Amino acid sequence: MSITLDQVTKHYGGAPVVNDVSLDIGDGEFFVLLGPSGSGKSTLLRAIAGLSGVDHGRISLHGRDVTHVAARKRGVGLVFQNYALFRHMTVADNIEFALRVRHMRARARRARREELLRLVALEGMDDRLPAQLSGGQQQRVAVARALAHKPEVLLLDEPFGALDAKIREELRRTIRQVQRELGITTVLVTHDQEEAFAMADRIGIMNQGRLLEVGAPHELYARPATRFVATFLGAANLFLARRTPDGIQVGGKTMGSAERAPGAPEHEVVAVVRPEEVELAAARESLGSRYLGNGVIDEITFTGALERLRVQLDEAVHAPLLAASDADARALQVTRTRQVNRGFEVQQGQTVAVGLRRVHVLPTPISSFTACAPSALRADVLSRQPLLAELVARMKTRVAVRIEPALGHTDAPCEAQGEFFGTTVIAAEGDNVERAEWLLRRGVKDLLVLPEAAAPPQRVLIHWMGEAARSATLAVSASVLRHVPAEAVYLGIFPGRSDSERHSYGMRELLDARSEAQAAHGLEMRTELHFGDVAQELTRRLAEAPAQMLIVGVTELKHFAQGFRALLDGGRWPVLIVQRGAP
């Protein structure tokens, strides 16, 4: 591999701006780091270049550990957004600068300069000053200068940001041609999705310091694994749907029969429908796709080759759309080509039949939240608790309300009808253990016990009591950690005292846990090995610092009250319980 990052972490002001990033970039690969402003992508690039140190982790270039090697000795070329050319030097002098520093002979310098000017299509401009060049030409000179000393890696930090659209497109094409001709490993940082699609062999998408997903552009677009990637990498409609034995149901209608799972229990999922996968017709019979319902054209925007529409779904369409605001709760995004538009022209205010061609289900275990309390007032207060509200906003999901007057009464049945949806949330009060066990024994699989003044966690501790809960606990942990800028720490805790054999076994368990977290769930986490009573060790670790959260998996409830009383009573920290296996 050309570039290997192993749990690279960088803090500013105590908060991780790059959070345990691990990544392998192959020889000759064009890799794009994509994300919004403040996601940590430029900080990570500067760490690779050696312009910024790291607080934790390791950076290797072509198998050489360069974590603590000076920038000038790393063999990288770096291009910035603002060109950073020497204004008093000619194009020739700018390109040859790094070669003069390395004491290369004049004839070799000229030959290298001419070769690079040909590559970036600037032949004959050797004697011009930067002020005599356009912005695109100056950036080509910056690229040539970065390549002059034949670096093993080329790093580009938003190099097209200051250019207009046409010049940006031309420069993108030039840089891609140069990269392919030289076969140099290249990393580009950008927040522009179109730019990433046009240039990348693979894309890594960052948010809040964490690397969320890595893959080929078409794979990430067609089959995203997270809400953020689905909505950031192009427009997307998110639905709360159901996975049934017959397929995926949206609004009570089966849309994805190809995803049948005979024998599997029904459960709530998050489904993604791209705007171009929505079909409009004058009537249901005219649709070539599966019918969702009727809607009214609310807005039409002409963008040249495409027509973008906003369709308000009819009230009879019981398909919960996950939207940023209540005003968008029934608004469906639609994209149509000019050819499709000519076949069926629409006008604002027109009623149309809506069909869905393709539905993709996200593999996230947290679909929504349900605030559960003995009264409507207490459930309403809980649903607005700051940490829960923040999770809901970041996950682009909803909070339902469930009233259970007998919550926590040992032998009392549920009064509300139907199954528990999503992750159930209860307020941390005096009888936390009893209420938690009451819900877990009545079908709740994921339960969040939430203190009233809980702050967003800076560290999330992860543990499971029984291997049957391992995969589910990692999946839920990954889903939470994609939406909070917190460090993840898995605590491997084994009863009794440590000896060499138990210590070796424990270390293998830690390695297996981290490997599964990375491979199956895209979660990078630290690991710690402890011996002793599980509840005592978890309580001790949680009490060591403020702003911590615990995610713990359980497989059976036989001794639940005994094991969880110290963790839950007092409501000192958020605890998310993941139950898998027979109670």
C-alpha cells in the first residue's frame, strides 16, 4: 500500500477533529476524501503531509512509518487551494524551486521543467510571472511544482475551490490525465460531490472527524450504508419502511420483493429512494414501477438537462418520510430527464400517480426512537431531552410516543397495542432497573436509559455480556457513533484475576472484536482489557470522566437487576442496552 493510516487521531481543544481513522490507499490510486466543512478531511491530509502532528495512531507511506518524520523527508507533493506560488518568481523558477533546494544540475532541472509543463499543458510559459496567468494556469503551475521532485504521493487540498466552473472542469481533467500518466498515488480533499465522482477511483466520506464509508463512487451512490452518506452523496428520499417476509414495505405496499426474507421477523428499517428512481404518471395504470400513492406537484425547477420536482404526497399515503422539518414531512424529491419530461409534461398543482423503481435499505439497526413513559406529559418532556433531540436531528429520523401507565410494575401487561418501534427511550429515574427489565421482557430489543441533563458523549464505552449479543452491539454502536463526535472504546472484561493464559485469551478477544467492528460495521474503536466483576469495572470506568455513554449487549435477563443496578440507578450517564438471544 502507498498510504496506511492506523487509528489516526487529532484533538483540538480536547475534541477529536480526526477520530480513529484507519485507511489503506493502494499504489497509483486516486483517492478522494469527501465531506462537509469541519469534517476533519483537511486536518487528516495535513497529518499525512507531516504539516500537523497526531495525538494517536500511525501513518505509513510505502511501508515506512513516517508518523514522526518531518514533512520534507516524507516524499510527498502538496497543492493548496490558494496556489501558494512565489509571486516574484517566474513559472520556471517556481517549478524548479524544489530541485534547486535538492542541488539538481541546471540541465536536469530544465529537462524536468519542460516535461512537467508539457504534462500540465503550459509549454512556452516559462518566463511568465504568476500575475500574468489565469487562476487555472496558476493552479497548473502549483501542480507541476508539487511533482517536480518526483514525490511518491501527491496531496491536493481543495485545489479547485477558487476557480470558475469551466476552468475547474478543465483542470480536473488535466490533473487526472497527469496522475494516470505518472501512476502516482494521489489524495484529493474536497466537499464537492461532482468533483469526487469525476476523479475518484475510491471515495472516503468523512463527518465529525470519523471516516464513515469507503468505496467506489457508483457503489457508494447506489448502496450507501449510512443516512449521512445517502443524503450527502446526492439527493435522497428517506422512508421509515418495514422488512417483511415478502419484501420491503413502504406505506403498506411491498416495493422491494427482491429482498424477501422468509421466516425472518418483521421490523422497521430505513429505506432510501433516489430522486431519479421516482416515477410520475397521469394514473396508476400508466406506471411502469410499483405504485406508492398519489401526490401533487408542489414545485418545478429547470436545471438544464434535468427537471427537479417536489411532490407533496397525499395524506392517504402512509409512508413516513424522514425530513429535516415538519414542512418537508410529505415532500418527495423527484428528478426527471428532458426525454421523460417530453413524454409526460406536468404543471405545478397537478395531481399525479407516484411509483418507486428501486428501494435500497440501509443496514442501520437504529431506525427511529420511541419515548416511553407512564403519562403523555412525561413522554413529551422526554422526547425533547437535548441529547435525544440531537440524535434525532443528526439521524434524520423521528421520535414516536408510547404511553405505558404500568411501566415498571412487575406483573402488569402493556396497555399500548402493537410492537415497540425503533429504539425505546426511558427517562433515568429512581426505578431504572425495574422499568428497564419490564420493557426488555415485553419485547424491547434496544433500550436507551437517558438522564435528564445528559450531554453529548465525548467517549462511548462498549461491552457485551454474552457472544450472542456481540454483532448486534457492534452494529448499534456503529450507528450511534456515526452521529456523535465521540471516541469509541471496547472494554473486554473477564471475571476473576488475570494470569498469563487468561491474558492471552483476552487479547485475542480484543483483536477479534476490533476486526469484526472494522470489517462488518465500519467502526474503528480502541480496546481495553480488564479483569474482575463486570458491573464494577463498567461503573468504575464510567465514573473516571464526565460526558461518557455506555452501550452494553445482553443475552438473557435472569440476573439483570443484580448486574445492572449499579449501572442504572442514579441516572448518572446514558446507557443503551442491546438485547439479543432468548430472555
